[in-house]
Amino acid sequence: MGAPQYLSLFGSPELRDSKDQPVRFRTRKQLALLVYLALEARDRGVARDLLIELFWSEVPAEKGRHSLSQTLSVIRDKLGDE
């Protein structure tokens, strides 16, 4: 799989690689977090506590922190080194 080339936000959000193939995520939250960060945190950082509240408000804070960390790892892996 080539490094992702672009994030399409028209219709259903989708990350595509350099060969124009969709990059698959295991959960919808992983892609949703990527979209949120691309739109809201492009020019400025976003507090981890805010992300936990937005995406994992239904779980205890410690589990939310762990889920955020895991999700960010998946996103970094999908985006590659570039």
C-alpha cells in the first residue's frame, strides 16, 4: 500500500493512498477522528481532553485516554512517514 495521498470529504469521508485505493480503518471512530483533526486542528492543536469528551464520553476518562492513544497510533500508521 502506498502512502495516503488525500482525504476526500465529499460524500462519505475516505482516505485514499497514492494508487487512489481507499485506506481501510477498523472502526468508524478512527476515520471520524482523522476527519475532525483535519478540519478542526489543521492550524492549531486540540486538547486531548476535548477529543476524549467528543469521542469517548461514555467511558471512564482512563479508558478514553487509552482509546484516544490507540486511535492516534492507528491514524499515524495509516498516514505513513510522509
